[in-house]
Amino acid sequence: MTDRPEEPRKRPPTDGLPKTEPLSPSQIRQNVAAKRMLRRLVQGENPPTAPLSIVDRLAGSPYANPMIQVGGVDTSARKTLDFALHLAETMFRYGAGALEVETSIIAVTAALGLKNIEVDITNQSVGINYAPKDQTPIALLRVVRSWTNNYAGLAKVHQLVTDIVAGGVGRDEAIRRLDEAITSPKPFPRWMVTVAFGVFAAAFVGVLGGGPVSSAIAFVVNIGVSLLARRLGRWRVPDFFTTATCSFVVTFMALLLWQFNLTTAPAIVVVGGILLLLPTGRLVSSVQDAINGFPVTAAGRFLSTVLTFGALVAGIAVAFVVGSMTGMQEIDVTETFAPAYDLWVLVILTALAVMAIGVTEQTAWKLLLPTAAVGVAGYLVLLGAGALGIGDRFSPALSAVVIGLLARVVALKMGAPQLVVAVPAALILLPGLTIFRSMYVLTIEESEILLGAGGMLNAGAIVLGAAGGIVLGDTLARPLTRSLASNERRRARRR
């Protein structure tokens, strides 16, 4: 067999084909980016029908990426679930929103080693279903039947959840700390809360344009209303009738003093008296629940809020009817009030009013001054927006956005939830004077019933705008507070 010489390979003909030049580095990068974008459009990172992991609900909250404790999955799951339900019930009793309660339950159970849980929250109940694979599921339910003002306790619970998520607190220690937070006395005694009611009314009347005499009258009347509400609470009178009775007493006393020429601004006295009766915290929580996807809880809280507003309106209306039947002098509700003090005095009065609200809500001592600072900032924004001609409806909403944003930053810095700072700071935005004027027109001036109804709708729009602004401010502040949440958890690990 003879070897044949290897023939040279023939190149394909290139006649008639375009000649290609090598791609530049920039063109190569553009092609890679285009392919990556096309791949994302055609096929996402997760299948579009895949269920959302419950731990993903922690995204954007202070408890994102909880640290699983070294002990692994807890073999005594029932005890952990009981603790989580007790924690949730306590937070609801102290005024927390549904989203905060849900994220706290998820974070705590995940940090203590439990997976495969589901949380269901309604207006008055919290349910947890624990269904591990190849094991008997556990379903627990806890009903919340009472509420109380205790923002200091809510801040303690928030700090406890933060410490658990950071991995520095075990279950037994967490149970002990929760019991300690529940049984510890409130920061302020009852007499100080009663005095704070009067201080708020006096300061807020000064902000609205009332003089020293009107502030003094509001101080005395509100202390009497506070004592009356406490007595009715001991008699187990429903909150609706308690609120209606208090609003009647405030309005009738203002009309009586107006009849004897002891005050020149009865409308302002009434506003200072009914503003603390407004369900501000409940309204903010209901709007927050509705926006965050808890329609049942939001509907329940909205109904409770509407009933409270109805009680206020009923009390004011009855006082007007009684005053008209007894021949009392009618009030000029169209009267406007010029500022009675300089701007720096109004700022001090606003700060004093916000701190008084904090005392009535049982806020911790360390949070009073920061809350007052947030309230003053919101008040200055309200004045600035009014000076720019933004309008009576949009100005409170804009101020509420600023309050909600600053409240989240300050609250996380101080180790508390946003609601603890936002609600006292935003109470000055509520349109008490508009509610009073509209109710007077509806009750006394029957020929102007449409004007009164329009005023009530306007007041409702302002209230909802303020509540929505607080929630929006909290949402806008989340990207700015991620580092604060991580620093808080880092400090908890050191402890």
C-alpha cells in the first residue's frame, strides 16, 4: 500500500460574500447587554405562577433577612407559636397596624426556626397555621377583645422583635421580656394624663387663634371631660356613648360660656375639646391596612372610626339643639380667627400640644421631644403650603407626607415603630374647626343643609388625605432607613 501525498484543503469561495470586520469592545458589550435584556423579557428569574414565599413579606420592613438561630428548627413548635400569638395580640392591643403585626410574626417564627407557617389577620383576631411536611399541622387563633393607650409598651415589643431577629434573644428570654413589657407600669400616672388633656386643648386653642382666656377655658373643660370619660369607662358604657357624651359636654359648655360673654371664640373652644376624641391612630392604621392589602381589617377599623365620628357629630348636634331650644345666642360660624401670637410662640405651642398628646398616648419619655420636633416640622410645612396657595385640602396631605417620612426615620433611630411618632405629630392637621362649622350648619341652619353636607365631605377628604399622607411618607422613607434598621440589629447583636 503506497502513501498518497496529502492534498491541500480548498478554501470556500469568497466571491460575492460581504467581508466582515472584527467587532469593537463596545459593540461586544452592547450585544451582551441586549441578549441579557431579551433573556429577562422571555424568561423571568422566577416562574410567573410560583407562590410567593411568606418570608418575602419582610422585604422593606426593619426585619428583612432574619438570622436563624444556631439551634435549628425548634422541636417544641407549639410553644413558639403560642409566643408569637401572644406577641401579636399585645401589638394589636397597643395600636399596631396589621402589616406590622404580620411582619413581626413572620420574622419571629423564622428567626426561631419555624418554616411552613401561614398568618391570617382580621380586625379582632390573629390566626397561625403551622403545617410542616409529614407532620400533624397546628392551627391556633387568638382574639383581641380590648385596646389601650400604651405606645411605650408598643416600642418595647418592637425592640424585642428586633433583638429576636438579630439572633441575640432566645425563646425563653423573649417570653420573659414580653411578660415584663406587658406587666410594667405605663410611663405616666393618670393624673398626669388628665392634665395633659387640658394642656393640649389650651395649647391648640392658642394655635388656632384663641387668646389666653379661651385657652384657660379649654384647659378646664377638657380636664372635666377627661374625668367624665374615665368615670363612664368604669361603668362599662360603650365607647360610642362615651364619645357622644363628652362632645356634648364640650359643646354645651362653650355655648353656655358664649351666652354669658365669658369667651369670644366658642368654636375654637369646642375644637380644642373634641380633637383628642377623634380616632386618629385608628384611622391611620385603617388606611395603612387598606393600602397594604388587609381589606377585612381595614373595613373593621374604618367602621369603628366612622362610628366614633358619628358619636362626635351626634354629641355636637344635641348640644346645638338644646342650646337653640333654651334660647342661647347663635354662633357666627363664618368668623375667621387671626393668629393671636407671633410665629415663634405658635411653634412653642405646637410642640407643647404634640408632647401633651404623647403623654395621653403613654409614649416613652425619650420620644416626647423627637415627636414634638416632627410635629413642628409638619406644622411649618402646613404653613408654608398655605402661604404658597396649595389649598386647604392638599396642604394637610403634604404636611402628613413629611410627618410620615420623618416619623419613620426618628422612630427607627429611637427603636420604636413609625406609628408611635406619626400619630401624635399629625393630630394638629385634623380639621376640627371645619367639622364644627359643618355640624352647626347641618343642625341649626336647615336652609343651608347642602353647605353643611359639603363641609363634612370636605373635612372627611382632609382627614383621609392626612392619613394617606402619613402612610405615603412611611413608604417613601423605607429606602432611606434600611441602614438604620441594620444598625439597630447590629447593636442588638452586641447586647
